[in-house]
Amino acid sequence: MDSGFGALELAIRVARLVHQLLDRVDIKYLVDQGRRAMDSVVLNLAEGRGRRGADRARFYRTAYASAQETVAVVRLVTMRRDVNVDEVLAALDRLCAVTWVLHRR
């Protein structure tokens, strides 16, 4: 694992938190969507790292959009189940900020 790319490392840590949260939820379609969205963040950051120019920005933009989608899933889970998601939402907020900066470069 390459620790030189902070955004990817952050995404992997956040993915662990999101997956742990979703393991406690029994709303299948939200769990599936949340897992796919969170995995998309990690995979697009990894692939974007190997690209240049507008192609790189496109992958980072997709990572940002997927991070926003993950936030929406976590919020929906909160509406339907009494779970504490403060730590997960704080981590996702940081990840959204990092991916926003990356795709705007």
C-alpha cells in the first residue's frame, strides 16, 4: 500500500468505517448502493492517480460524486434506523473536501 497519496489512504480508512456501519443495517438496497458508491471513491482515486490532465480530473470528479452519494446513503440509513453515524459523516465530509480539491486542480 502506497502511503504517498493521502486522498487514497483517507478513502480506504473511510471505506472501512462505511462498510462497518453498513454491516449493521438490514436495508439491502441501501447497503448495496452504499457499498458500491464507497468502493467507487477508492477505485476512482486509484485510477485517477495514474492519469494526467482532463482524464485525471474526470476520475477525481467521479470520486467526489460517489463520496457525495455515500453521504446520502448514510443519511438515509440514519433516517430509518437509530444508529450513530457522526464519526462516519465527519470522515465522509473530510473525504468530500479532499476529492473536491483534487478534481478542481
